[in-house]
Amino acid sequence: MAVQLDDAADKAAPRTGKGDAPPARRGGRGAGRGTPSVGARRTASAPARRTPYLLLLPALLATAVFLGWPMVRNLLLSFQNLNMKELIQHLTDWRGTGNYQEILGSEQFWRVTSRTVVFTAVNVVLIMVLGVLIGLLLARLGTAVRLVLSAALVLAWAMPVIAATTVFQWLFDSRYGVVNWVLDRLGWHSMAHYDWVGSQLSTFFVITVLIVWQSLPFVALNLYAATTTIPKELYEAARMDGAGTWKVFTSVTFPFLKPFFLATTFLEVIWVFKAFPQIFAINQGGPDRLTETLPIYAFTEGVGNLHFGMGAAISLLTIVVLLAMTAYYLRLTFKQEQQEENGL
């Protein structure tokens, strides 16, 4: 491929005169006036190199003001002993690393951290698997059915988080919920008044269904859009070789859409890990704080128990855990890309 590109470049290059000199222009002495020197070209390209940075400057300033400054304030707050007394009297009681030592020495923090990691992994796997299946289904449906299904996905995606959570609270209500009514009609009479938020597993089940339902449209629609970029000749060649549906997916679709899978999984990990309104609105981390994830834990300790310095420290540790997860994921991604490049 590189040799062909070099040959094409050689063919497209202008012919030179004797001694590899550029061909003379017609017009005598004034013919060479329009040719800029090397120094002029370098001087002209300097502003062009600065243009991308100037265009990024407003976004960087907005990020520094609206994200960087609150992070700095939160960092300073995490080193303070700030309760209701200090807040009312405007006192600053510096505690140093005491908040972090107390949190890292607490079994509750490590239980919540492991619970959050498992919760994120389960949700991301379900979202990616179901989203890929729906996206591939969209690629196979007819135009009319595809439009209807796409519209339904867009409506589900556009629904506000709290509104969707309220609907799910009604669906799984123990007395008037549709889910219990349907299960009772189907023969599971013990589920007629089942309390879905009364235990840890059932509460997590409701939250998982809600989060997966909200995330599927993003994955499915993006996957369908990505499949439209795959040349149809690849599918025809694979079928001519006798490849089945699974073989076509593993040999054509997945390798071609691998960057999409990596980027989407990365985004879903971040989105699920920091999910707050769904979990808090369903049962506020209950029962008995058994469904608390790190964002809920930080809010409960900081705002609920009025330990604002402790809540700030937990929130920063939450960011550290998320960065560690994403760094490990990116490391695997870059390592795999390097292996593929070396293999090629």
C-alpha cells in the first residue's frame, strides 16, 4: 500500500528541468516573483499552527472556570472538619489528611467501592450486549419498522432521568404496580404484593433495569449508524466463503467497528459508575444502605449527615477510583492497538 502511494505521488509530482531544477516560467524576470521563499512559508505557517489552540481557548477557559475551580474548592474542603457548627459560625477547622485516613480505614468505604465496581460491570455488560443486538436488528429491519423502532429508542433516550425513574417506581410499586399485577395474572400469586425495594438484590434489579433501559438507545443507534459505514462487499465476500451469521459478525462487523465498541464501553463505564438520581430516587441507597454506591455514599455522608468535609473527601476518592478504572481500561486498549499494529 505504501509503495502504491509513493508511486502515485511520484506520478502526480511536477516535472523538473535539468539538474532537478524547477522548470522555467514564461515571462522573463518577473516569472519567479510569485514563488515564496522557504522562510516566508515558515512565517506564514506559524499563525496557522496557533489557530487550533486559539479556537480551543474558550472551551479551556470555560472548563477551568466551571469544572476546575469547583474541584479546587472541593479539594480544600476535603482537608477541613466542616460540620453545621463550622458552617454557621464561618469557622475553618483544618484537619489535614484526617478525613482521608478515616475513610480509607473504614470497612464501609471498601464495601461500597467493591459494590460500585460490581454494579458498574454488570450494567455495562448488559448495556453493551443488548445494545449491540438491537443495533444489528435495526440494520436488518425494513425502512418502516426501523423508523418506528428508532423513534421509540429516541423517545426513551429523551425522557428525563427523574421522570423515567418515577415511571419505574410506579411499575414496581408493591400495591399498585403493573409488574406485580402481570405476574399475579400469569400465576405467580406470591408476587401480588411483592416489595421490590425491600431487599438488596431486588432493589438492584429494579435499578439495573432502569439504567439499562435508559442506556440502550445510545448504544443501539450509534451501532446502527456505524454499521452503515461498512462496505457491503465485505459481507458479500464473507457469505460467498460460506460464513454464517456469527462468523460474519466476528470476522467483518466486530473488527470493523472495534473502535466504536471501545469508545462506547468507555463512555458507559463512566456513565454507570457516576449514576446518582436513579439509585437515590428509587430507595435512597436502602434498604439499610445496602444499595449505596460511591456517589450515594458521598452525598449521604456529606449532606445527609452534615459532614461536608468527609463528603468532599469521599467524592474525590470516587474520582480517583473512576480514573483508576478508566486508566486500566485505556491501558488495555492501547496495548491491544499496539499488538495489532505490530502484527500488521
